[in-house]
Amino acid sequence: MNAMPTPTIDELTLADHPARWAALGFTVADGRCRLGAVEVCFSDSQDGRGIVGWSLRDLGSEQLDGLPTTGSQRPTPASPAPAHPNGVVAIDHIVAVTPAFARTVEALQTAGLDLRRVREEPTPAGAPRQAFFRLGEVILELVQEPDEVIERGGGAERPARFWGLALLVEDIDRTVERFAGHVSEARAAVQQGRRIATVRRSAGLSVPVALISR
């Protein structure tokens, strides 16, 4: 019996004006930007901030515990993505947060997402655990909110939500230089042997973005 294909990301929609991304050295055409195999669409409206939705192929259900999701029938791009002058090559991982970790993990697995591991160690920001799902070349990192954040937000009945992006770069020092002061200095990442830098608010993006080396 053939195994069912696991979901992959077709599109990711951000509540940003495409000109802001073009100014940071991304190749943008017709209001869109391809990062690896993922098509990034821009929705410069007042209807949200950050990541406002995504579409997934081979999805068993669109009910992902509140993450705004649609199914896609489009095939994975056969041609490579255009080069970006800033050296970004793909999305490394997407971060979502949840006040109800087990509930969200169950919803994602029911929809067919490939759970690779659960990390039962606190993050530097105090999140008690994380789950990692493989979506083609991209990882979805699901982060449990700390108890004080859950209480402050009104309890664990709230849905999961998208938080931010980590973008893979070929040469992090060159990319940091290309961002012209809109990014922190590169530092050691949690992942051994990798380095990470954080895009600053001065860049004008509505979504938290980090740059990470291979």
C-alpha cells in the first residue's frame, strides 16, 4: 500500500507591502516573492499583521486549530526560485504559538502534518516545549506559550496563531551587511554550528523575521 503524501506549503500570505521586502533585497515581481519552493504573497491591508494565512498541498483537513489555512492543488514548482540579491535562499522555519499544546499538535497530526519531534526544554524566551513538523523543505515550529502568557491572554481556549519566520541564507555576514542596519549582528543560534540574526523593527515588516545560516 502506498503511503499518503505529507503536506507541503504552496503559499504564505503576509500583511506587508511588497515594496518593503524589495527594499531589503528580495526579488519581488507582481506583488509576489518566491523563497525556495514557497510562494510568498503580500496583502497590504488593515486585516491583520504578520502571517495572515497559508495554503498547503495534500492536506487532510483545513482545521488547524485556528491557523488560517486553505488547501492547494498546485504542484510543487519545477524551476528554481529567482536569486535574491540579499542572499536569502529559502524559508528555514515558520513559527506558530499555542496556549494548548496537546490540542494543537493533535489537530496538526489529524490533518496529516508530519510530526518529527517534541523538544521538552524551555526556550530562551521561557516557552516550556516545542513541536517540529516537516512540510517539505520548511519546518513548522510550534511553541507552547508560557503559563503567564496564557493567563494574561485569557486562558487556553484561544486558538493557535502564526508568529514569525526564519529565513535561510548562504552567507549571513553578507546578508546582514545588505540589510544596512535593519538587522542585529549575527550570533550563535540554538542549533549547533549555525548563526542567527534578527531583523529590526526599523525594516518596517509586520512579521518578526530572523536570518539563519545553514
